[in-house]
Amino acid sequence: MTQRGGGRRGKRSDAHRDAAPLGPAEQYVKAKDTCLRLLTMRPHTRAELHQALVRKEISEEVADSVLGRLDEVGLVDDAAFAEVWVRSRHTHQGLGRRALAVELRRKGVDDEVAAEAVAAVDEDAEESRARELVRKKLRSMGAVDETAKIRRLVGALARKGYSQGLAFRVVREELRRVGEDAAELDDAVSD
């Protein structure tokens, strides 16, 4: 099956590559359309949208103008994005506060805004979610020796962004709850 223009889908044609650069008015329309298309898929941070515009070779002035306008009308709100992101990733992915803060930073959310959003996950909620993760993992471990169980469970919580102290304490308590000794963790956890 041949395609119009002789090129493969997704490739820029020679005519596109050699076309004159877009003027500010055309760039504005292109930038606005790009942002609105991205925002219909899912919420994005201002930094994510800015990166998309840079990839589309939109000038800084036009990008700032479009993003400023989207801010004004409430379509770009990093604080609201961070709040929804934290709630979703904590609930559905089981991420701890540290991992959530790192993800928000990668998405370009200001540290202060990220800290405020992450603070919505209180210590009790974080501990409760860590327990759920450990219980789920314990059910699938079978007859693994105590040292391996501890290593795997603490490692799983660490990868999800839970602090070492919380991970050790939760693993010890959950192992004891199912009738296992967990004596190896007694020195690591101080009550």
C-alpha cells in the first residue's frame, strides 16, 4: 500500500523540512493547538508543555505567551496537577512520599508546590499503604527463607519511596502478624 507523498507515515517530507520558518502568528496557533491537544489527553505541567513546544521549534516568546494565557484561563495549574498526581500515584501505584516528590520534580513542578502536594499523604496513610503492599507481596512469597523475605519486602518498599525506618518496622510487624519470627529486624527497628 502506498501513501500519499511517497514518504512513510510520521516522517517529515522534504517540502516540510525546507519550508520557511513559521512567523509569530503561525507559531502561536501551532503552540496553542499543540498544548490543547496534549491537555485533552491528560493534565500536564507547565514545564511538560514548554518542553513539547520546544520540540516543535516554537520560540520562547511565543511559548511563554501561550502558556501564560493557558495559566490565566486555568488550563495549566501545577498545584492542581501535583495534587491529582500524588493522590493517584499513592493510591494506585503505592508510591511513598519520597518517590512522589521525585516524580513531581521530574515533571517540572516547583519544589514548594510538590512539597505541599506530597504533604497531603500523611504518615498514617503512608504506613497503611506500605502494609497493604507488604501483605500482598507476602501472599505470593511461599516458602522463602526469612532473610530473603525481609530483603525482598524492604527492597520493594524502598523502590516505592518509603523510608528505611518505616520499611523495616512495617515488614517486622507484618511478618510477626503472620507468625514469623522477624528477629533479624529487631536491631534495625527501635520502638
